[in-house]
Amino acid sequence: MDINHSWGADLIVGPTGDLSLVDGDSETKQRILRRLLTNNATPGTGNVEAVIGDYRFQQDYGAGIPRRIGTNLNVDATKTQITAQMLQELGVAQTPEPTVFVRRIAGGVQCTLSYTSAITNTPQILDFTVS
């Protein structure tokens, strides 16, 4: 069980006045979004400086999808990275492997993720837009 917190939103107060909690498939979806929208570190190359990730003590955490907005998006590389990041979440079944659809939209990226829950063994879909 974890604190119920959707990316970009405020914390939610539960019915007893405490922080709302989340578990199961809803928690997995929140964890996937957090992982994909968190910027990881990128090594410096030549004249380009290295970029520190959002989690200073776990620099390889995250896919950094927001950082890709406004760049020449490599859809295949993005799909591969999203899949690899998703498979690190305990709530995502390893088989069958998640299906990732990524497309450029005006000013952003739209993603649709299909995977099987390792918790309930049911198909899950997560659809989000980053702009």
C-alpha cells in the first residue's frame, strides 16, 4: 500500500482525514506513470553537459518522457525504454511483455500501454499524454 498520488496532482485526503492510500492495480498505474515521467540522468558527450536525473541517488530511475518533448523523437527507442522501465515494476507481469504505442502529437507525445497485472492477472491499459 502506498500514498495515493497521481502525477501532477495534490495529495488526496481520505475519509478519516488521513492521507488516502492506494494499492493493487491502481498503485501500479501510479508507479508506472511516476517512473516514465521522471527524468533519468543522461551522460555528457562532447560539448553537451551531463544532465542530473530527478532522483539524485538513483540516477537510472525513470524514462524521462517529458524531456523528449520538442526533440526529434525516436519512437522505437522510446518504446524500448518504456517497456524496459515498465518491466521493473513488480505489478507488471513479465509475460506477456507489455505492448507500447507511442506517437508524436502537436507539442507532445501520446502513449498507450497494454500490460498484464502481476497482481490480478488481468489485462490493464494506461493511456496518457505528455505535452
